[in-house]
Amino acid sequence: MSREDYLFTSESVSEGHPDKICDRISDAIVDEFLKLDPYSRCAVETMATTNKVVLAGEVRGPSELDAHTMEKTARRVIKDIGYAQDGFHWDKADIDVYVHEQSADIAQGVDESEGKDEGAGDQGIMFGYAVNETPELMPAPILYAHKILRLISESRHDGSETQLGPDAKSQLTLRYENGKPVEVASIVLSTQHYDGSLSSSDVRDIVTPYIKTALPEGWLTDNTVWHVNPTGKFVIGGPDGDAGLTGRKIIVDTYGGAAPHGGGAFSGKDPTKVDRSAAYAARYLAKNVVAAGYAERCSIQLAYAIGISEPLSLYVDSQGTSTVDESVIEKALWECMSLTPRGIRTHLGLNKPIYERTAAYGHFGREPEADGGFSWEKLDLVEKIRASIG
């Protein structure tokens, strides 16, 4: 039986965090390929440090997307995030591109051929999760940690916040009673600022309105412990202060540690890679199961073998909250959606340039968008699941 009263903590990082810069550059390159050819293959990694960016990986797609185009994309992303400082400047940084053609050995397993459907791009396990503690059916600690940083970012971009830089991290510890979040036990927020004379207290005054706006009313109490820029000055930020890599914030990207993670990163990968597409499908299924009322929380595991189209397994864990046996839910999900790589991509419409926007503030708990972005957040499978379960 799960615990009802406890503390749980999750963290988020901003779009200007070194790892997130790399995630966004990688995803922006994926989008560039998909704009020209929706069936392009792309697996691009990014590394960033002081005035240096390195791109590496494997692609198969339009030849006009060459090293020069990838470099331009990286500079555009860095500029949009807001980096024009001496140690990391969108126009002055050195950018090296080491991207080559996709391995023919991998391609033969993934490609459709006579008598063979498109196979998974790799072996692996993927997880999806949903819980009814927020309207978005997301764990509250990660959802609100993201929201705090997103509000600050939006204010930077619209010009209303001029004192804070792009690099920031947040962390929320929530107190749960009877299995539901009721109070912020502690909040940690570190954010880059331009004026080196600002103290931690000064920065707290700046960020407090964003925090209060982000959190549900009554969650901040006299008992809440605050740590804002606890080390003091935070002027040197981004890759000038710490190196970044694609795929290093996979828990931030998903459920903040509230659910298992298969280990594969999302960013930089086209939707034939099940690390990405099957994780989206698992979230989609879990969210619809919870929305249909068959569980208060639902974790779904999928497993694949490289080159094989059908998943090896589908496992549902409701942590004791389901209203029907989990095996019944599993059977219904098999009937409601094809979980082959092609089936997932077709059902969720994933062969589109919709990935750069996912690179910061979470891949889950977002609003589905008119152009197909965040399609895995839709609740359009609820009635089909209900009809299958009966």
C-alpha cells in the first residue's frame, strides 16, 4: 500500500541551462529536417562550453541541410534563448559540426521492406505516467517547478523582466497529506542575474511574484523554507559556467522522479526512435486511462527490440488505485492503439516539426496545440478505452 503522508521533491531547469541549450539545438535540427522531409532520420547530439558548440550524430534526409545550415540553426537558438555574453555569444561562439549519414546497418532494421513493417530504431524500455493530483494529470512537484521558470522566461522575452539572465533552476518539495499535495515545504531557486551587486535577498524580491503566481493559492505558508540563490552571486551562467550536453536532463523532461524512466533521452531524435515516440505513446495511454477513471495513477512500460515492429511487452501498474484489474486495462490498450513505431507516429502525428518547443519546461503536462504539438497530451482515447473495457 502506498504512503499517504510524505514529502516529495522535483526540479526543473530553464531553457538557458547548459543542458537545455543543447537539447533545444538538437531538437531544432530535427525540426529542420522534418520541415523538408517528414520521413527524415535524425539523431544529433550537442555539446556546449565556453564559446564553443559541437554537433555530432547521424542523419538521413535532404542534402541542403548541410553543416552550414546546422550551424545557422544553432546560432539562431542561442540568440533566441538570450545569450550574447562574453563567455557565450550567439554570433561569436565557435560551432563545429561532425554529423554524418545514418548507419546502413541501423537503417536496414528500421526501414520498411517487402514483407516487413518498419522496425523500432533501437531496443529499450519506455515509461509513461499520469496521476490525478493536478488538472494536467501530472505530478505536482515537477509541474509547478516548470511553471515558475516558464513564467520568468516569458517575462524575459516580453521585456518586462530585465534583471534576470537565461540560466536558472528551480526545485520544489511538496508536503502530501492523504496522498494529495497541500503545501510547499521548501523552494529552491537559483537564477542568473546581470547586476553583480544584487544579493540573494534582492533576487528573492524579484522572483517572489513569479513563484506566487505559479503556485496554487495557500501552498506557500509560514512554514515554507526558501533558498533563493543560496550561494550568492550568479552572474556567470550558461555554458560559460558549466558545460552542457544533449539528453542529460531526462528526469526534468518527464515526471521529476515520480515515475520510472527507461533511460533513453528524447531530444535530437526523430520519431522513428522509440526512446522518444514510445515514451510519448506511453504517456498518452496512461493519461487517458486516468482520465477515463480506471486508476488514480497509472504507470505504463513498453519494451522494444531493434528492427522489430511490435512491442515486446506492455505493462500497467496502478499502484493499487485501479478500479479494474490491470490485466484488463492492458488488454484494452492493446486493442485501442497500434504500438508499432509506424502506428504511434501515425496515431499521434509525429512526423512534423514540433520538437524544438518540447526542449524546455517538460515534454508532458502541456496543452495540445493546433499544429500537432504535444498531441500525446490529448484525451481523445478515453471513450475508446471505456468501450473496450465495457
